[in-house]
Amino acid sequence: MYELLIANKNYSSWSLRPWLLMRTLGIPFAERQIPFPSGPSYETYRPFSPTGRVPCLHDGDIAVWDSLAIVEYLAERHPGVWPADPVARAWARSASAEMHSSFQDLRNTCGMSCGVRVRLRERPAGLLRDIKRVGELWQEGLDRFGGPFLAGAAFSAVDAFFAPVTFRALIFDLDFGNRANAYAEMIRALPAMREWYDAALAETWREVGHEDEIRASGDYIADYRAVAQ
Ligand SMILES: N[C@@H](CCC(=O)N[C@@H](CS)C(=O)NCC(=O)O)C(=O)O
């Protein structure tokens, strides 16, 4: 059976992608969760992952690191990872690659922490540009392929790639446009997303680097996370 190495569900946006894809497509795997240590995490993850980062998929002796490589590895072995239609598939791969390599302002200003709600102190131009581009991409996918998922009737890897953004929308009250906002809500309501979210809120680990990064952007207006007794 596959083993998927992940970090905190509350913070780890990269871990969410393959986890959600595998859960939603019904690909069996054992989850191995190792929470972020305080400070640098390279030494913590390096015994399990060549980059010292998560996620990392283990398939017997094979280690596959980086969320995009994991998705492609799974696509060679399981149906439904990418859309069957070649046009939708080309679009889904392009949009996923764009998510993988871009949106630095969105990532930096709006770090993922599922259990908190944050009032941003400002919305810099780069953030607004990223929000506009995400909204444009979602709208385009929904219009071209008919929804309810980004590349058509079925959930696929492109939805998994943007799933962390749907949490960021909730945390930071981001507006991607009407249809895109409804899409984000629908993704958050998927059973696997609910499972991830509930587990994130039950975590009592706090990692100072992630906490500081979010507090640098705004003020907590709610914190729904469990507190260690
Ligand atoms: N491009 C990588 C990014 C992986 C990544 O940066 N993961 C974060 C956790 S969400 C991590 O391991 N951070 C630890 C570090 O940067 O030392 C992927 O797609 O898997």
C-alpha cells in the first residue's frame, strides 16, 4: 500500500493536494503524519523525503516527492487523476502547473492555517493580482467544461491543486467572484475536505514560524483550533 508523508493538516497546504486527491478518488494509502518541529524542518523530514519537505509518497522502495510529481505518478496507475477529455486535460495540467509555480503573493500574504480567521491589514497589489487571476482561472474552467468541478463533471487533480486556496478564501475572506466563491464553498464541503478540516481543528500543535507568518499579515479574529490540555 502507498504511504503518504504529510505534516500538520492545519498548515500544510502542499500535503493537502495529494491527500485530497487520493481520498476523493478512493486510492488506498496509509497516512504518516509528522508535525512541523519548531524552527527548520529539514532534518525532521529528510529521513523520509529526499528534499526534507512534505508531501512524499512511498510506494514500496520508490519515493516520489513534490506534489506535482506525486500526482503524475498516481496518474500513471489510476484512472480519473486527470480528465479523460484531452482538451480538459491540457487545461487542467496547465492550471495545476500555474498553481504549482506561481501565486507567490497569495501564498506569502495568506498562509494556510485552517482553524483561524484573519483580518488582513492590507491587500497589496500583488495579492489582488493573484486573487484576480485565480478567479479568472476558476471561472474559465467552470465555463469551458461545464462544472461543477474545474475541468468538468468529475473531481480531478486540478481541483486538488486549488483546494488550499479554498481554505485561504475562508481564512482571509478573499473574494474571487460569485461563481468562483460558490465553487470554493462546494470544494470545502466535499467529504474529504471536511475530514481534513476537522482533523486540522483537532490538532493542538502550534509552529511558531507559521503563526508568525500569518500574524505578520493580519489580526486573528477567531481561532477554532483545539488547545492542548
Ligand atoms: N513544491 C513542493 C513544496 C513542498 C513544501 O514546501 N512543503 C512544505 C510543507 S507545506 C515543507 O515541507 N516545508 C518545510 C521546509 O520548507 O523546510 C511540493 O509541491 O511538494
